[in-house]
Amino acid sequence: MKAISSWHVGVAAEAFAAALFARLGYDVSVQYGANQPEYDLIAVSGDKMLKISVKGSQDGGWGLTQSYKKGCDYQEAIQKWLSNHHKKTIFCLVQFKGTENHEMPRMYLASPVEIAEVLKKSAGGRGETILYEYHEWGPRAAGRGTIDRVPDEWRFTAERAKDMFETYGQ
């Protein structure tokens, strides 16, 4: 897939997320416009509502905590990021890297706490600002010899979506 602007990645990611929730039978409401609050979509199942922040990527990772890094280490930045996210909002991570225009991107669902746990273990336990779908750390890196990856159980499936509603739905 040819690289596109970050704005286009964001719009496409939100559209794919909304489409997949709708395809699974959830009612979906999409917020449009700049400077949205904590979430981009709301999905509803019966009397439960799920707030969803959508993050798109075309390079294999999602930069999440960079803006919290100034003046602190990786672990502190991750903790600051986590404290700024509502515990009932989940993330839908959409990855376009390695996909063709006619293919679905790879998609994952995770809570802020789950993401923070993975970020804290990244780079051999040093922590990282980027959540990688898959990353092998080279011989000169802080995490040399380790591999960071999004957990398989985060894959956006009907069962994972149901679990998210049961755990985080309001």
C-alpha cells in the first residue's frame, strides 16, 4: 500500500473500526470534527455502551506516549499516559502496514491498562513510547535480543468485542 497522510490513515482507521463493529451487529455512532474528547466512536449493544478511541498506523506501530516523555523516563511517561485515559474507554488499533488497498487492515482491541502493561515490558523492560505490532530489537538497542508484539488475544474478533462490552461497557 502506498503511504498516505496521517489524516487519511485516521479517517480510514475510524471507518474500518465503525464498519467492523456494525458488521458484528452493534449500533455505532461516529464523532466527526477536530479535537474530539477521549473517544472517536460509540458502539452500543442492548443497554451497554462502549467508548472507543481509534488509532490508525501504516508503519507497524502506534505512537502513544511521546507527548508524555518530556522530563521523565519511559515508565513514567507510560504511567502519565495511562492516568490521562478513562478506564472504561477502549482502543481499536488499526494497522495498514503490509496490506493492499482491497484488503482489510489488521485490527486489535485493548484497554488502556492492557496497552500500558505491554508498553512497560517493551524494549526488554525499559519501556517504549510506541506500541509495536511486531518489532525485533537490534544488537545496539536497549531491548536487544527481544521481540515486542501485540498480544494475539487482542485481535478484533466477535469474541474479543463481546468481552470488551462485558468488561468495559457502561
